[in-house]
Amino acid sequence: MSSLQLRILHTLGQKQQIANTAAEFADVDTAAMQAALMSLAARNMVEYKTHESDRWTLTAEAKDIVAHGSHEYRLLQKVTEALDGLKISDVDSVMGSNGKVAQGRAFKNGWIAKEGDKLVAKVAAGSQVQDATAEQLKEIEKTGTLANKKDLAELKKRKLITQSKVFTYSVSKGAEFALEIKQLETDITSDMVVSGSWSKAEFKPYNFDSQGVMPSAGALHPLNKVREEFRQIFFSMGFSEMPSNQYVESGFWNFDTLFVPQQHPARDLQDTFYLKDPATAKEPQDKEYWENVKTVHQDGAYGSIGYRYPWKGEESLRTVLRTHTTAISSQMLKKLAADPKPTRLFSIDRVFRNEAVDATHLAEFHQVEGVFADYNLTLGDLIGFMQQFFDKMGVHDLRFKPTYNPYTEPSLEIYAWHNGLGKWVEIGNSGMFRPEMLEAMGLPKDMRVLGWGLSLERPTMIKYAVSNIRELLGHKVDLDFIENNPAARLDEAIF
């Protein structure tokens, strides 16, 4: 309850009506008056109307005219004081920067005339001259306006006055008028419930038209929204999620088990992040599998001639930041060898590659990977399954292109038609895991494993119309972009 609200109520109680708040409350500014009236009107204690009018105020030059007379009036005084007239060349030195204005207005008023190179007074000696400009400005200073609109326009043209809007209010009593303001409750507290005082309390009515305060809460990153949509697609197709929280792997699981040779360019320092501490990992406990992998690489096995190079165990044990989540798939397939049965697995998590950062590449990104193990699968099963999977993403036009992967044969790049770009774009890679990889783990000869992977960032960028990946991840991300974007829906075509 403010003191101004009480002043308004008591004044209204005495006078029954307030015609002009500006006159009645000269010490209160318009904003404070409006706030007080709105608060009282919300309680139905008063009713008020707003009245808008123009108010004119004096500029600094006009205030000087009110104090000392107009420029033309002062020039007349100077001309009168000079008994033989005032030289025109001396006007500026006498009047300063206002000389031309003073001279022009004095001529217009008929106060002075020009005789040769001098100005002389045309006003009879001893006669009273009315300084209309000064008088008009005094009236404006007192009332804020002039009755004569032509004079008002002239003063405005001379930039002696400025216009502003003035709001005043007329106030009358409302249905709930009282000299005191009841404090209305806004919520029921536990103390009110215990004491029973809530039954006698008066509550402030809810304003259902007003917007509530936005809750202070976090927001899911667009990547997490698309990631969750992918997860639901996998779950709907009978997949189980692989544990993917181990970012550091040995070269054995990241490369060697996948039949990637130790001389492969992907294992160079410019492509892979190697750790200094710890620099090496422990050997796998399954020594037979360790030897199987070594044999496949060095001498060949399971129908393969291998790579025929001296395989080094120390190279296999170097620690790396995983370059793909297929390192997890490899370990899960090795566990599957203990009890071979049809299995569907997926993972979505971060991988790391030593790449130059640009608009479409980062040194770390998310890989979406799925593996499908079953007996006697064929390349047709892979293509059909890919079409089924991407159809659930809203991507219907697919093409497949043969490619090479060290650990899959045959291998296929997956392309989709992008309506926005008007061309086919690569969206993933796939293939059937090689026998050299699977049989070395102990999986049956007739069990086939389909595998495919794609980036999480690319469909997210397409879905949210992001052209630079650095606007999606990193220090350039706009927090409003994260907070205000809707959830992802992949059942509508993202392409």
C-alpha cells in the first residue's frame, strides 16, 4: 500500500471527484500517478479516465527573452540610445549572433528604418512599445500554451518553444471505494491451513489474460533432441543400446579387431589423437583372441590372405581417443560369440578425430551406429534394412554406392536426395562385417553382421537450418537458439 494511493482515496473522499490530477497532485509525476491509479482500479476502488494534451515549454533562448526582452526589443533600445542612429555594421557587435534575427523582426514590427548606413528608430520618443514575443513566452511559461495558434506556430518556427505530451487523469469512486486498502492474499500458505484463517481471508483474483513469468529452467540442446528421436527409432525397431561412455580405447579395439592394418593412414598422428598418459593399455585377457587377430593381420586366416606384414603388439596397445563407436560394436560382438543369437544393437555418442575445424568439421562429433547380427544375411537385407531405417527418419529417396572399408565387404555409401540443395548428399556408410573380423572372435561362420553409421550433426544442421557447425557446438552457440527451438520430429522429411 503506497502513501500516494491513500492520498488519492482521501482526496476523493473529501471532494467526491478529482477533475484534474495534475492540478491536485502537482508534486507527483505522471508515471507514479498512473501506476497508483491502475493499482486502485484493479481493486475496483476507483475509476479513472486519461486526458491527453499538448504542453509547450521554453527553450534556454526563450527563457533569456523572458528575463531580458526579445532580440528585436533589445535592438530597438540600442538604436534609441544612439542619438544619431546605429551603424548597420555595428549590429552584430552589439547583438552578437542574434543580430540578423533582431534586425529582421524589428523591421517587420515597424520599429526601425534604414537611413544610409544606419538604423534609426521609427517609434516616437517616450512612447511605450509592447514586446509581444516576450509577453507570449511569459504566457506559455505560465499556462503551457497560447490561445492564438498562429503566434504559437511562429514561436515554434523560431525554435523558442518545444512540444510535449501531458497526461492527466479525472478520477471518480469505484464500486469498492474505501478510505483504506485491504491487503488481499495471493496464495494459501501452510500456516493459513493450520490456523484456519484461509476461510476468512480475501484473495486477489487471478488475471488469466496476463502472461506468467517464464520458468527458470534448462533447455535441451538441438543435438540431444535429434539424438532422442534417433533412439526412439532404434527402440521401435527392436534394438538395444550399447554402453558408450568409454572415450579412451586401445588401438587393439579401435583398429586391430576391425581388421584395420597398422600402416593404415587413419592411424597416423594427423588423423588420430593418441594419449601420453597412460600411453599404453593392458593386453586383452583372452589370449586366444589376441593371437587370432595377430594371425589374421600377419598371415591371413578364415579364407583371407591377410595383410602380410609383421604385426606389432606394442602398436596395438597404444591408447587413443576413439575415432568411431565401432570400437564398442567390436567388443559387443566379441561378447556375442559366447552365445551367438540374432541381436540388434546401437549407440549414439562422441568420437574424436584430428581434423581441421571449419564450417562442416569439428575435432569431435557424434556418431550414430547400428549393428544387426543374424544368420545367413545378404547384401539385399542390408539395403532393405537401410531403406526401412531411413524411412522412419522421413528420408525416402535413397541411393547406394559401392565403397571400401577395411572391416566391411561389401561396403556401401548411402546417399539421399536433398530438396533444398537440389542434389544427392551422402548421409551415411554401411556394410557387412568381414569374416576375418567375425570368425576371429568365435562367431559362427554362417552368422552375418550388418553395420552402418552416420553423423548426428548433419541431420541436426539440416533439421534446424544451421549452415555452420560452429553455431551448433562451441563458443559461438547462441543460447537463445538452444532455448527457443522446438523438439525434433523426424517423421516429417528433413530433406
